[in-house]
Amino acid sequence: MSARVLIIVPTLNESAHISSLLDVLLVEAEVLDATIVVADGGSHDGTREIVAARAAQSTRIHLINNTRRIQSAAINLAVVLFGDRADYLIRIDAHGTYPPDYCRDLVAEAEERGVGSVVVPMTTKGEEPFQRAVATAQNSPIGTGGSAHRTGNESGPVDHGHHALMRVDAFREVGGYDETFRANEDAELDFRLRAAGHTIWLTDRTGMIYYPRATAGSLFRQYFGYGGGRARNILKHRMRPRLRQMAPLAILPVVLLAVLSIWHWAFLLPLLLWGIGCIALGVHAAKKYYPEYDMPMSLSPLVGWAAMIMHFAWSSGFWLHLIQRPFRKGAA
């Protein structure tokens, strides 16, 4: 392959994974004649030292400081510093798992399709019981709403997907990631790419495995950010949300409505119906995906509970952003 490739790995405290990940990426970098840039957001667990030692052994690895810490800033900075020498950038999540030919397949797909961006299917897997429950929910419509890159394995144009490869000239044309977004920055960039006439292509050649949050608190914070990011996206671009994105908006009102049940039990019904529905759909998801995702049936109600956390957090983040918007200066 003659295309020039820039592989970017944002990191923050990834010492447990970064060395083995670099082993895989170096094999690909040798074949592709690629440059690997690790953009570290201030790790204090030894990640920087590991990468620095690997960089001393290979001229293909570079370590840079991402002072803004967020992933979007890491990608933008790496493109500023190294983008002139690349046709494609490949975004790698340090806590994900990738097949050995991942980058080569992405480049081959981009060359064949001639598209601005190639996105990939993302399968979620867990290790501890709660994490497995979250993974099961995220691999099913109860947790994703039917998002193509989460539930499908067919290729074709999509509005949005898990970011994998982009043409550097297309990325620069639209101004890269909007660093004011701490979440949902990928969907925001996809909107601008499509508006500029670029195709976002979901490939079936390859994919990645993602390991979700392992505690209820961290899962809530993650989806709270997603909800706020989606609200910002809609407001910034005057987008019309899809039905699967609008449905969770009812959850926060349903929870607040339940407070009125102290006056009449009927106000509790919507909350009960939502909870029962999530538990039932969670059990169904556990049956469908077990044993592939290692979700024991005795723990299947946890799937519904994980979905409820995601729904409530997303809805809360969305509504809070809308409520706070009038008090923000110059912010969407």
C-alpha cells in the first residue's frame, strides 16, 4: 500500500494496556510504513514512561503532550504536528482490542471506496458481572436504540459510527474535532463531514472490541456526558433528532413524575412500566447474547438495570444542558 498513514492513540492512565497495544500497532506500522503518535493527557500511572521507552526503541513511535486531556484535542494536536506526512489518520482507543490486520483493512477499505471516513462495528465485552451486564445491554437495542455500528454487521453509508479512519484532507477541511465538546464530538464531526459532501462508510471487513464502564457511577457519568453532548449537537446544527434519540428524553420526566405518587399512585405507573420493560428486555437480551457475551441467566436482571442507568443518565444530561443553556455565554 502506498498511502501514508498516521495512527493516533490518545491515552490517560493506560499503563495496563499500552505496551501490548503498541506491539500490535508496530507490526501494522511496519507494513503500512506508518507513524504512531501517542497523545498523552497527563498520565500518572507510568503510561508516559512506557511509551517513552518504546519510542526510544522505534522511530515510528512518538509521544506528545495533550494538555487539554480530552480525546478530541489529542487527535487535533497529532494532526497539526504530523498530518502533513499522512493521507489517512486512524484513531485507536487505548482500552480497546483490535484484530492484527485492523489498520490494513481500514486503509484497504478507504482506498477501495474512495470515502472521507471509514467507521467500524463495535462489540462490547465485559469481565466482572456488572460490566458483562452493561456489555449485553450495549450490544442490543435496549442499550443502543438500534445504532447501525452497534447492532449490525453490514457495510454501507451511515450518518455516524465508531471513528476509525479519516482522510486527513477531509478532516482538515471541516476543521477537525470541536474541542468544546467533551462528549459526542464524533457525531458532531460526522455531521460536518457529511455536510461537506464526504461519505461515512461502515465497513464489515473489520471491527473492534470495547470494554465498558465497570461501575454504576462511572456508567452514569459517561452517559450523562453523552446526553449533554447530544443536546449540544442538536442545538449547534439545528438537527432533528431521530426517534431512537428522542425516546430516552421521556425518562427524566417519568422519574420526576413519580414524586407526585405521594398524592396519587397513578403517577408511579410510567416509572413502573419503564422499569418492568427494561428488566424484561434485559432478560431477553441476556438470553439472546448468552453465552457469546458470558452473561449468566441468574444475573440477567442486571442487564435491565444497566440499561435503566444509561437511559436515566442520558436523559438527565440532555435536559440539564437545555436548562443551563440560557445561562451559558456564547455556548450552544
